Amino acid sequence: MKSVTKSKVISAVLLKDLRIELRSRVLTNQVLPFAGLVLVMFAFALDNDDVLQRVAGGLVWLATLFSLFIIVQRSFAVDTTDGALDSLRVAGVDLSAVFFGKAIALAVKLVALDVVLVCGALLLYRVDLNLNGLVLLVTCVICATTGLGFVGTLYGGLTAGAKGRETLLPLLLLPVVAPVLIAATRATEAAFGSGGAQTSEGWAWIGLLTVFAAVFGVGGSLAFGPLIDE
Amino acid sequence: MSTPIMSLKNVTMQFGGVKALDDVSIHVNKGEICALIGPNGAGKTTLLRACAGLLPINRGDARVLNCDLRLDRYAVRTKVGLLGHANGLFQDLTVAENMSFWSRLVGASAQDVAQAMSVMGLADRLSETRVANLSAGQRRRCALATLIVRRAQLWLLDEPHAGLDTQGRDELDRTLRSAREAGATVVFASHEIDRAQKLATRCLTVSGGVVSES
């Protein structure tokens, strides 16, 4: 037997989660249509181009958060259906590496989702995006999805074995991700130039997103193992 | 002289006010197939999970594969393979992909994987079949193959025959005998006395948290 490094466990878990997603197509066949519908329904509800352009950033991130719950629950359902998460625990696998593998896989799925949502916002809400705005937006998506990946994996693990986890997860997760919603919305509004916002105004919010990701990355890697174990 | 691989002395485990294990003292030697026979709720699962390092021991001494479970119950986890009622497999992945996943986690080679799949009769067309499409018996074999890949020295199996038809049960018995011949020690829980007695080299009766020789 060769020694197993943390990076090998991370890559094994990451590839496993992405392979399962590619095969089951839950993201493409269920989550993306759901998120798209959320954008369309907001457009119907507000029915005003000026208002839609003003709130486009917030709607993109609200749709991301709603979709996050589905993706997190699916991510842990594949691990708990036949006791695989329990097997990882029993086998003495480094659970902090499992945390990072699952969080990165979750972030990758969220990036794919946000690419579609941003394109949807550009089409439906007719917002503008220049080159500087695009750079800010890409940075915002990467930082926000990384943070959401960490916090989603931590709370997904916490609720994985709980009774009523379908309702418990949003209840616990929504208040915690409020800073991401606020910061990512402000940064996206700056990228879109909504309400006369300047692109440069968005970078301060990127700092908040980075701190959020760092806090939940470190905290999650420390807490995930004991949470799963107990 | 036989080597003790699992040694429990006056072990007591209590949940709330209920004693799940009461002053249990047992020894299991290397190469044995040891059956824990008893009705539901007798304490079989608690005993297996404690030996796998999943539950803390309240009182007594317990050593499994040279690991002191009172001092460090986490160390034993990489050495034992616990298979409960679930198989611990990913339904959307094929048999080969499940095996590959486990081999990467434990640093096993492709040769180890091929050997484990061959021993369990999974090397043919089944290797590319999704686990969700396998029969209950085939899933069980796949789960046992992951224990081989992990080089588990002690197999702790909780009701391994549950959910299998007669053919699947016979197949599982043959598999466990082969595993024993290959050097593994097996401790399994069962409430089917006849089958357990045919398979096991030694039987222990578990009742009300008390373990005694059959």
C-alpha cells in the first residue's frame, strides 16, 4: 500500500462527486431549469425594465442560494443513501480532506450554475457588462461560490443524518450565507453598473467574500470531521 | 499458539440508563470466523461498532489489532472493516469506479483492485455495471471487495445475510470462507442460528448485553 496524501483524498472525492453529477445530470436537468425559472418568475413579478436592471444582481444571487440548497442536499444524499459517508468515517479517511473535496465539487457546480444565471440576467434583464465589470464579476463568482461551497458542505454534513434535513438545511444555512448574498449582490451590481454604481465600488465587497470563504474554509475543515463523527 | 486479534475484558457500555453491553469478556483469535448470535436488540451491533472504534467504551479494557480502544479508538479504524446493513457504495457509479475510489483513498494499486474483484467474482461484465443495477447479493460482494482492497485485517459484519436470497447467502458464506483462507478474521452478527453455526468456526451468544460461549 502506498501512503495516501491529503491531496489524493481531496482529488478522489472531488472526481467522485463530479462523476456522479455528470452521470445523474441533476444539475443540468433539475437545478438549472429551476434557477432559470426563478429568474423568469422574478421578471414576471417585477415587470419593469428599470427595476429589473436595478435588482438584477440580487436576483442572480437569490436564485443561486435557492439552488444551493438543492445541490447540497443532493451532494450528501449520494453519500448517505447506502451508508458511504459512514464507510468513509469507519475507514479512518481524513475527513477534512473529504470536506475540501466535496466543497470544491460544490463550488464547481455553483460556478457552472452562475455562468448560466448571469447569461440569463444579461438576456432577460438587459443589463450591461463591460470588460472591467466582467473581471469584477468573474472574481465575485469565484470568491462567492468558494465560500458557499465551504459553508454548504459544512452545514450539509451537519444535517446529513438529521431528521427533517430538507427543511433544517435552509433554516440553518440562510442566516449564515446572508453576508455572501449582500456582498455578492453589491459586487454584481457594481459589475453591471446598476443604479449608476461604479465598477471600482465592487472590489471592497470582494474582500468580504474572501474573508467569508477563508473563515468557513478553515473552520469547516476543523469542524467537519467531529460533526460527521458524532 | 493462536494470536488474539480482539480482546475485550469486562467491557460495559451504557446509553442513558440502559446497559447495551454488560461486563463482556471475549477473545477472538486470528483466522477465526466468529458468530455473534442473538435476537434483535441483544447488543450485537453495539459490540461490533465499539470494536470498530465508532463508539466509546464506558468501562473495561478493549484491545483490537493492538490498538487500545480506551486510549485511542480512532487508530483501529484503518485496520478493521465494518459492514453494517448498508453497503457503503455509490449507486450512480459502476462497480469498477467504486473500487477505484476506495483504492485511491487507501493507496491500493490497480493490481490490488483487480485481485479483489476477481476474488468476489466481479471482474467480468459486472465491473462496468452501475451499483444501482446490481442485485442485493452482488452489492454485498462489491462491498466485501472494498474491504479486501482496504486490506482490512478484521472484518466486522452486521447481519451480512440480511436481504439476500438463498443463493446469495450461500455465495456470501463461500466468500467469507475464502477471506478466512486468505488471512482475514471475521466476526459477524446474526440472528439465524443454523446458518451462523454452519459458517462460523466459533459461536458466541449475545443476550441482554451479556456474551457467552454457545
